[in-house]
Amino acid sequence: MIPEIERKSEVEIKQFQETKLQELLAYLAEKSTFYKNVFSKNNIDYKTIKTVEDLAKIPVTTKEDLQKYNSDFICVDTSEIIDYVTTSGTTGKPVFFGLTNKDLDRLAYNEAISFACSKVTKQDTIQLMTTIDRRFMAGLAYFLGARKLGASIIRVGAGIPELQWDSILKFKPSYLIAVPSFLLKLIAYAEKNNIDINKSSIKGAICIGEPLKNQDFTPNILSKKITKKWHIDLYSTYASTEMNTAFAECEHQVGGHHHPELIIVEILDENNQVVKNGEEGELVITTLGIEAMPLLRFKTGDVVKAHYDACKCGRNTLRLGPVIGRKKQMIKYKGTTIYPPAMYNLLNDFPEIESYIIEIDENEIGTDKITIKLFANGNEEQLLYKLKDHFRAKLRVLPILEFVSKAEINTLKFPKMSRKPMLFIDKRTKKIS
């Protein structure tokens, strides 16, 4: 189930997107209060925007724009909005998105082709281990996508290893959708309760929320810890509420595939200029085919690298590597730039560490301070010594390391109203823009 456009040449894909772009611009000029103002204030005649390169003539849209002018992005009468979702609000006040029937169909299509990219078929049964409520788009997208594909789905929700295993043993799903670190909890529960995980029905997991790969696409520590015990395929995915689109890995697992019929991608530097091939930059997206709240040149805040060589699966679309980090979570520490995923990967290398959370604050002179709170089993003094060595060797910095109770970690990790666990808390008054 590879869409025809994804097999086309790079030139044909670009021509296709430019036709869709002109349709989008005309739609925004007629329907969007926010973009009408953008065009007017910047003296932009949208009809002169013919190519992807011409997008540079239009100012970028930021998360702050969405927060400040949320309702101005709506392009339909509110009576046409069928479903409301909100962002998780990791960098500020959450914003809402409305979806029409057409948008829900698009969301279902996106997830169906993303599932198919990761080798899920209509013969499979999928167990959903993320919430479908709390105005969360991902859970809804997975349900709609499975329905569109024709696969069965079991809506178990997040957490509760006992209930997850009850469903696995009872309904025999072939794929799980889960945060990767939760798979370790499933393994631990199975070992404690004499469940042979490698005789279960599970053959793969679609993983969200945490990286599974290094930048060269080799498995990272978390991925290795899972597959060392559970011999299943792990597929990375990347998506966000704002883009209504996913980048899913195929069987060759060399990055998340772009769906050009749904989104235009730019990778920009600090000056909003396109980076050279192979360089990292901020992902900026323009949505195609969205009716209620389309976005033009929206800055996601995620730092990524794009890969343009053809994939063995037959798709000729670009692929995104693992997210290097969120731009607003970038840490400048003693002359070194660090993103939280690098620290997650290092901490996941220690089986003694049961749980952790990273806090970023400012010291008395206004520079970044990193504190990692840990709950661990075993000799804390020995673990502290090993951790210090690893941080110095791998990241060239040494954060403050504190051992705390499991209750304290859980209070920080699972705040009220949160739809997913938090591993990173930013207390800085001045954040990287």
C-alpha cells in the first residue's frame, strides 16, 4: 500500500506539491483571518508564490502565533468542526485544533498509510497503549487509521501491565502501539509472572514519544534493552498535532518517510534559511488537504536531519532521522550544546536506574544548570561514580545528580492533566527561542 505519488521521481513530487501549494494559498487568502493578515501586512500577493522555493517570501508561523491568535486560524464555520484536540503544551499554553469530517478522513488516511509503511496489514490486530481521550490526537489517529486499513484494534489505553498482558494473551494482537520505555515494564511484568514473551503473538511495536535510533539509524540503548529480551521489530514514528501527519519507518528502518500528498517540508537554520543537505535544522511544515486549520510554514521546534537518497522500499520521498531535540529544550552548559535525548540515551544504559527526570534551571549567574533526579536500585555510591564517568566521557559535561524516592519522581513525572509522562522539566525564565 504505497501511494502512487511516493513512488514518483523527485521532480514529479515537487511539481505535485507546488500544485497543491497554490490551492492552499488561494484557500487561506479566502478563509483564514490569520493568513489574510500575514499577506496584507507583508504586501504578499499569494498568486506570485509558485514554487516551494517561493515559500521563503512568506514569514514563518510560530507556536506563539498559534497561542496568541488561536481562533484566527479557523477556516470553517464552527458548526463544521466535528472533533477538538489540543496540543500537549510542553513549551507553553496548549492550543486547540478543530477537525472537520474531511480532516478526520485525512487523519485516517495518514495513519493507514503509515501503518502500512511499517508492515501492518488488514490481517493484523493492533493493541493501542496510548490514551484516546483527553483531547489527544494520536490515540484517535491510530484508531481511525486501523479502521481505514481494515485491521482490528484493541483500545486498552496507557499503563497497567497486568491489563495489557491480559489483552495480549486473550486477543492475540500482532502489533503494539506504545511508548518504548513502557515495553520494558511489560517485559518485567512478564518475567515476574512467568509469561514467555517470545511465545506471545506480538511480532512488532509501533513506538511513539521516545527515540529508538541513533543518528546513523543504529539502535540506541533503549532499543537494544528491549530487543535483547523481546525479539520483536520496533518501528519509530514521528508526528505532531499541528501537522496532522506522521513520518513512519518502513521495513528498512532508515528514517520516517514523508507523505508528500499531506505536507510540505522545509529544514531551516537560525535565520530561517534552508540548510544544506545533510545538515541539521528546524523542521518547518506546510499542511496540505486540511480544511479547518491549515498551517503555512509552521515552525515545529524540532531539530532534525533529512535524508534524500532513495529507499529500498520503493518510496522516493525524503526521510527524517531521529529528532535531535526540541529547539526550546536546547541546553547550553559550560560551552557544550546538549539536547535531552542525549541524556536519556545515556541514562537508559544503566539497568539499576528505574526512573529519572531531568530538570533545567538557571544558576545565580544566569547560565543553565542541569539536575537529574534518579530513583535506582543497588549501591548508589557505586552508581554515582559510574554515572559521572559516563557523562564526562560521552557528553563532556557533568550535571548535578540526585537520588530521590520513587514517589518524588512519579509526582514530577505524572503531573495532573498530563496525557503522557514527562522526562524533562524546564524552569528557565529565559528560554532558547
